[in-house]
Amino acid sequence: MRLFSLLLRVLILVAGAVIGLGLFLFAVIAFVGFLLVSLLRGRRPNLQFRVNKNPWAQHRPPAADVVDVEAREISEVNDAASLPPPQQR
């Protein structure tokens, strides 16, 4: 019974390794094929991946109204004595 259990574990391990290696080789071949097709067509491959940092966040529609704000300049204060001293940690 121990021999059967050991052989079954080894068989499952080998099968998992073969499936994983097969998927890896498929991904490499697909990548090389995509790259070659892109280069033969004369286009640079677009290999940028966008990752949504929060996929559960609601998507807001773009703002429809643009508000024009009147801007004014503020004079800079060059008096270092009026600033509070930095806090030391």
C-alpha cells in the first residue's frame, strides 16, 4: 500500500510538471509568434499591460463641465525668520 501511494504521488507530481512546462512553452511560442507577426507587418509590438489597481471601484464617467477659474499670483515670502523651525524626529 505504501508503494502504491508513493507511485501515485510521483505520478501526480510528474503530470503537474509536464502540464506546467507545456503551458510555459505554449506561452513562449505564442509570445515569439506575436513578436514575429508584429515585426513582419512593420508595426512595433504593443506590450504594455494595464493593471487596474482597484478592480472593485466604480468607474466614474468623465466630467462634462469645465470650469474656468480666475488665477492670481501670490508674492513669495523670502523672510526665513517667519517660517517655523522644522521638526526633528
